[in-house]
Amino acid sequence: MIRGILYWSGGLVFTILITLCFYLLLPLYLVNSDLPHLMINFWSKVLVKVFYGVKLEVKGLENITEKQNYIIVSNHRSYTDILFAHAVLPLQFRWLAKISLYKIPVFGLAMRIAGYVPVERAKYISASRSLQLIKDILNQGRSVWIFPEGTRTPKEELGKFKRGAFLLAKETDKPILPVILVNTDRIFDRPYIIRRTTVKAIVLMPIYYSEFKTPGVSERIAIESLSQHLREKIQSHYNTHATKS
């Protein structure tokens, strides 16, 4: 209970201060467009380590190649996944976010400044405008983080993967970096009760679309095979590392 109150009160005050700094530094973003991401990383690390008080374990960072950008693909169990993603992965990446979030005062503007990509959930990233924005980010040397399930899946079994991330891999020839987030859904028992738990992030070896597009295999089959392979791989690692109730 005490940790929960500390989180909601202290975390709110800290978030307000960071938000003020975020907007005060607006002129600097014209010089360095990566600065908003670095600020969000700092905010996330303080929240999860100080106010959540959870233990972080990260495995597989050696699978990340310096100066290489990726299409990051991961499972999505909790709304806290985004915080932990910023806290654990040393990459400049951009999120895909529901377009409705951009209508929220202050928050929506911050998302635009940070360079996130607005998408309609129904169309996801197959829409030509969203797809071009993502390609532009990749061409600038930054990574993009995509939840292929399209939404949070609270069940133990992953939801069906949408094809957008894999279509993107085909069209850009960028490697897919699989990341498994574990136990992010176990932090809050109730709004004011924070569990002492260990949140894990497992980074796997990158995978290319070209590994599945072999002679005689159609693009549709290659995309489906890549999607199924990654879903099974992420599910297997999640099952291995998840804390059982």
C-alpha cells in the first residue's frame, strides 16, 4: 500500500516536472530530434526503478549491433510495457500509437514532438501514409517498435500477429529484432498495491525477411512463415521466463 501511494503521488509529481522540462527544451529539439527519446528514457528508468521498485533483468543485448536499426517486434501484456521498453533497450526507436491518443491535451503534442507514428488501429500500418512515415524513420537510421498483436493481450497465449511489421521488413530489408517482455503485467495487484517482482526483457537474434523468401516461395507465404516463426519463438521464451502464479 505504501509503495503504491509513493508511486501514484511521487510518480505524478516527477512526471509533471519532466513534462515541464520537456516543453522548456523545445528549441533544442530542432537541433537534436533524438533528445525527446532520451528524456523519455530517463523518465521511464526513474519510474520503474524508483517508484515501481521492481528488479530489471535484461538478456541478449549482445544481439544488438551498433549503428544498425531494426524493426523491433515484441509481445504486449501491459500498459507498462512502453515504460520498460524505454528503460531497457539502448536504441533510438519510435512507437506506433493509436491516432486517438494524439487528441489528448499536452500528451498528444508530446507524442508528435517525440516523432511517434499515428495509426488507425483498424488499418494498422498497412495504410500507405503510416507505412511511408515508418519507412522515413528507418531511412533516418532509427528503429521502430511494433506490437504485432495490435493491442494488449492479457492472456498467457499471444494474440494473432498482424502482417504489417513483416510487410515492412520485406519492403525495407531491415532486420526484425524480437524482444520478449516478461512479468510487466504482474506489477499492479490492485491500483494501490505494487508487487515486488522481477521484470525481464529478452532480446533475441535479428531475423531477416530474406531468410524466408527462398526460391519458389511466394511473398505471401514468406510473410506468413516469418510471422508464425516469430510468434512461436516469442511465445516459447515467454513461457520459459514468465513467473507462474
